[in-house]
Amino acid sequence: MAVNRGAYCHIPTLPSVRRRPAYSTNPSGISIDTSSLALLADGPTQIWMYWDNFALYTKWIIVPLPAMDHYTTYTQRRSTDEIPDNTIRETVTARDKTEYDSDKASTDLEDFPDGGFRAWLIIGGTMCSAFATIGFVNTWGVFQEYYEETLLKDYNPSTIVWIGSVQYALIFMPGIIVGHLFDIGYFRVPFILATILLVVSTFLIAECSQYWHFLLCQGSAIGLACETIFSCVVGIIGHWFRRRRGIAMGLMTAAASIGSTVFPIVAHKLIKDIGFPWTMRVIALILIFGMGIANLTMRRRLPPTNASGGILNLKAFTNAPYTLWCFSTFTAYLGIYTVLTYISVSATSYGVSPDIAFYLVSIVNATSGIGRIVAGICAHRFSTLDFLGSMTIIPGAVTYAWPFARTLASMIVVAIIYGFSSGAYVSSFLIPVFELGEISDVGRRTGMTMSIAAFGAVAGPPISGAIYTATGGFEAMGYYAGMRTGLSP
């Protein structure tokens, strides 16, 4: 039976129907295979279908018995466009509500694109976002060294490092709010506002001269902007990919590593050639370009959800695997950023030229990109948890060894191994969270996980810096950070 475009059709069927008919579409209409319809509920049944603008709307209307209660929901388009105003209403008996919701959730999982031009275009946008934001934030090691020598030379390293720690922490901490906003439908406005905040704050860093200026602009504002962008990016990937989610996350975080390799070299080179203020202005222009592409290409796919419980979903912590994973993440982040923050400082203290030492940060970030790609492939093919367990043990062991690397060659080896393993972990630690609960609550759940990780990220480097100040060496710092990272599995 064919349904003409723009027309309604009533199809008599068995006393009740299954919600997933076999059908094929073409520009002139659709064909319905009624032989695939099966029992749903007793009583007379009708099917209403509407074909409009080459998008199929299907909903079943179960005519209830007079004595039965019923409720009303709204249809969703089979395409990935927004739900239109002329939605078709569906009435089903109350006793079928549980079965209906279960079938709908199953259908949603099967409908993930997991590829195609539009989905990969989305990944291109997430890669531009990661390149611009995470790449810029991971340049902190270069700024730490520059501030210690020039603009903030009157402050000790454990005080200066708070700028970077606040920046790292804010990449994760407000995710509990942004994730919930994403779940209930807010994406475009927060994403645009965060882009504006990122660019404006970078321009303002060029004018900073006092410690609190840098703490406000580079620590708080940049961190908050990057967190909002990053939370939206993770949620968007969850909308478009399921089976290939590990690969999608790996590509996104690989772009972050490319940015983390490029930005330190650009910053170090330009500070010498054109000075610090103009360097920050050039970086701001790079951010405008990258985030401009991201704003043009990224969008939601699934409709908003009415997640109960507000910003926090404390019921998620009744799931023991999710709770243990959050604790493991917190422990890992207490130590995982120590080497990245202090490797160039330690190299300089051991006699390596400052012009060479800063390249260690770029080596870490470059090998981190390789680790992120490998992590995406392994997460797609193997157990994510088993893989991530090894990717915390390895950087933990390398962090133990790092203080004893006192030649340039040994420091490069440390940078390569640490960069690969830590990058694999950082790119993949959120992947298990997608599977530890409902997809409709993924934004809020990832936000809570990122907020917990933030406490480790903000406390770890300053604790390491305080240990260095108290002991006068890097050995105790390495023991502390290595233990925290290595024991997190």
C-alpha cells in the first residue's frame, strides 16, 4: 500500500500491531509490509502515517477501550532534523507505556549514524574545537617557565602553578552544569558564548601584568570557556556515534594533541620574535579560526530529554561500577599532569638549554596524539577498562623514573613514553561512562565524572609544587605523582 506525499493513510491491521514495520521509502511515497505487524494490545487498532518533505513520520494510534486510561506523547522524525511543529500525536493505553518506552529506547540505539558525511563532518568540528581549546591549555608548561623568568619572577613556582591548575580544573569541574544543560537541549548558546569568552580572554592576557590578572584571565576565564566547549563536544559525539564512539573520541583527542604540539612551538617562537603581548594576539586569531569552523559544523542530533533530579543525578552513584570509576579517575588526575607541568623546568635545572627544554612539552603532546589514536582503536576493538588500566600503570611508572632522567636523551625517552600512555588515558577515560547508564543522561553523568576529575587536576600540580619547594628536588615529587597515577586502576 502506497502513501502519497503530504497525505494521511489509515491501514486496517490485526487487532494490534508491533511498532516496527518493514518499509522502504522513495520520493513518491512509501510501501508498508503489513505482514510484519504483530500483536501489541487487544482492541481495535489504527496506524497513521504522514510523508512530508521526504521525511517519514510514523506513529501508532491504539484506540483504547472506554474504561482504560491513556496518555499522549509526540512523534519523532525518522530523519535527524528538528521535530517540526506539525507533530502527529499518539495515544496508547497506559498498560503499554513500559513496553513502548523500552521499544523506543531500543530503536534509538539502533538509529545511531556511526558514520556518513554528516557524522564525520561533526567529528571535523569536534577536532577543530579540541585543537583550539585543549591544545592551548596544554601549552601551560611554556607559560609556566616564561612567567617564572620574567613577568612573575617574584613568585615561587608553587604559586605560579595555581594559574595552570585552575585552568586544568575548570576544564572538568563545571561539566556537572554544562552536561545537564546539554541533556535538556541547550547547546548552541553556551557553545557560542564560550567561544567568545575564550577569544576575548586570550586577547586580555596580552594586557596582564600582575598575578591576579593572569589567575583571572588565563586560569579562570580560559578554563571555564574550554570546559563548556569540551563538555558540548563530548555530548555531541555521544549523539552521533555508538559502535565507533572510541574511534570518534580518538580522532577528537588526536586533534587536541596536534594543537598541544603546535601551540607550544608557536608560543615559544613568537615570544622571542614579537614579544608576549603580540604572541597572545596571534594565538587569539588562531582560536577564532578553529572555533569558527566548529560553530559552523557542529549540532545536536537527539531531542532534549526531561532528565529528573536536576543538575545532579546522585542515583548514578548507586551503580557501583560508575562510583568506582569516578574514584579511580580522581586518583589518576592527582598525579597525571605533574610531568607535563614540570618536565621543561626539570630539564632546565639539570642543565638543558631553555631553547631545547621547551620542546619536551611538544614531544609529550605529539606522542600523546599517537596514544589517543591508538586508544580510540583499542577501545573500539577491546575492553576499554582493561586498556585504561594499563594506561595508568605505565605513566605512573614513568613518573617515578622521570626525576632520575638527567640527560637530554633520557628526558626525551621519558617524554615519549609518558606522552603516549597519558594521552591514551586522558582521551578514553570518559568512554566507559557512556555505557554505565542511560544515553539520555549521558551529559549529566559525564559532567559529574569530569567534575570529580577536576578536584584531582586542580590539587595535583600544586601539591607536587609544594613538595618540590619543601624538599628542593624532583624525586619526592615523582614518588608522590607516580604513586597517585599508578595506583588508580
